Amino acid sequence: MGAVPKKMVTVLGKRVPVIVFIYLSIVVVLVVSLLLPWISLVVAFHPEHPELSVDGSITARVYLWGKVYVACNYIINEIGGSKQEVASIDYGSATILWSFFAIIVVAIMLYVILILTELGKIKTPFLTKTTTQFYIETLAVVLLMVTAIIFVYLHNIITTGISEVGNLGALKADIFQDGRQLRDIYTHTSVSWSLSWGPGYIIFVLSTLYALAIYIDRHLFSTILNLSTYWRLRGHFVILSYYLMGFPIAEAVVGQYYYTWTPLLTIIYTREGVGVEWANPSFTIMFIIIAIMAIVYILGVTVFPLKYVIKAEPFITLALPDEEILRRHRILPITLQWKRNIDILLSILSFLAIAIFYVGLVRGLGRLLIIIYVIEKTGILWTTPTALILTVCIIAQVVLILKPTK
């Protein structure tokens, strides 16, 4: 937490710290996430013929303030041209979601305090201390990180308040089965499924990743470690990859069961409870590789000799005493070799991680998808948005070594 001059911009004739706009953007995105559904399930029917087809949708929305509703709104086109309209809405309540809502509100308030402090609107000595501001931001980031991971696993066992549905995991399975049955009966119907996370939760996860990256950059990479842009960027990819391994890789509905695949475990949600199995070995190996990457990176920037030549300032300058310049010239080849080796090692580990990830997705889950969706037609499988972000982070680390200046 070294003292670094604040970057300022002029707004309406006043000098404002740049960090204020960063904090403000986090607050705005968090508020928007609270207003949108965190679970959004849609089965859309598209008629391919005027007869024996269905036109409309089955939707379910769950908001963080506890509101749950399931709506059926579709028209059945019978043989002979007759039509049957189905329209119903069931409302429920998941009051435990209020706890998540309250935690995010607390995080928003913490960022508002930081904004007001940076603008000079709060002059309380305790709050204006650099150490206090650091602890406030730390608490806000930790709240966001923990909430994002806990919600994605806990929400499937939350009861909906709709008697015939049960918990949210069962709701996802029921909506899929209702859509499949209508498609099987009215054969001139194509169906599109969207059973993944709602826009509110996706936006919240993105804001959490952004807040984490800003926090690490401000309080570690740019200050304590004072790393160059290249090594800061590589560090962000490493740490975000490691954090993203805490989220599910893929999810599926298979019959009356809802599956979640994580790097270490496979979680099975039913109306009766939760079952746990060991994860696909490929995912576990990928987790181990990414953990090794994080360890190598941390040791590289803090312990290994390359730490001297990956700083933001030049390793050798004329401002140094002659003896120090000579000493640094002597150790320069060793440090550069360490730098090159660690850089190559991180890219190799990233390549192995993405290759094993591909094997797990294609040979493991791909085979299951063909069986449940194409052959037996009893389920559907999809990868999560965080799995896509994880893939981007790993691939970026593979190709980052091609950057000419480091």
C-alpha cells in the first residue's frame, strides 16, 4: 500500500480522482444487477407448421428480493386448425435470497463511502486514513467474491414457495421436461432452451471480476510489487483463472435431476436433496495445473531472481552509483534467463490446462450431451459463462508470450 500519486481528471472545472469513476462504475453495475433476475429460465416454442405445433414460451424468473414466478404463455395448434391457448402464472417466494440482497447492498455502501472519501465529502479522520480505505475496499471485494460463489451453488436448493415445484434445481428440470413433452407431442415444433444464469447474476459476476482486478492492481501489482505492464497483465490472468475455478464449468438437466460440474466435484440436485460425486479427472487435473501456475507466478514475482527485472522502472539506470551499476550488469544475464524461463513455463502450463480442459469438455461432457440430448432426448447440457471467461484467460496466457515487449 505504498504512497502513489493519485491520477486526476478535470470534470466541470474540478479535479477528481480517476478511482472515483472506477468505484462509481462498480456501484452502478451492482445496482443494475439487483434490479434484474438472477435466475432466468426460458423454453421458447417455434411452430414449423400450422398444425401439430406450439407457439409461445414457458418462463421462470427469480429476483434477489425473493420474488419467484413461473409463466406459461403458448398456443397449441391442433390438427384441423383449431387452437388452444394456455396462459398461467404461478407466484412464489424465496425469502432466503434477501440475505444475498443485503450483502450486496452492504458492498455498495462500502464503495459509496470510498467515493465520498475520495471526493472529500467525508472528512472523518478515521475514514480518510489510507489504511482504513484499504480495509473498506478489501471487505467490499471479499463480500462480492464470496457471494458470487456461494449463490451459484446454494440457489439450486432454495425452495420456491410453489408447492408443485419444490426447489430451484427441480424447477429447472421441470421446465425442461415440460418443453420436451410438448415438443414430442406436437412434432412440428422446434424448441430453444435457456436454462443458465439470469442476466442479473451474470452482470454481478462480471462486476466482481472487475472489482477484484482493480483491487489487485491498485494494492499489489502497481504498488507493493511495482510490476511492469506485461507482468501485471499476466498476473491478472493467473489470479482470475484461479478464482474462476471456484465456479461451475458446466450444468445439465438429465431427467428429474440437475447436474453441476466443478473442477473437484459433480453436484446432483434433486427434490429430496443433494448428491456429490468426484469430478471428471480432466477438470481436476486442470485445477491442479492452474494452482501450480499461480504458485509459480507468485514465487516468480516475489522470490526468484527475475523479480528484479520485471519492475515498472528500469533495472539499470545512470542515476545509480557506479558500483551498483556494475553489480547489476553482472547479475543481469541470470535474471533475464530466469525471466525467460518463468515466462515460457507459464505459457506451457496454460497450454496444458486448455488442452486438458478441451479433453474434459469434448470427450467427457460431449459424449454425455450426445446421449442425453440426441439419442435418448432426456436432457440438455451447457457450459457456464464463467467457463467461457476462464477459457479466454487461459488462452490469453498461452499467447501472451508472443508479446514483443515485456
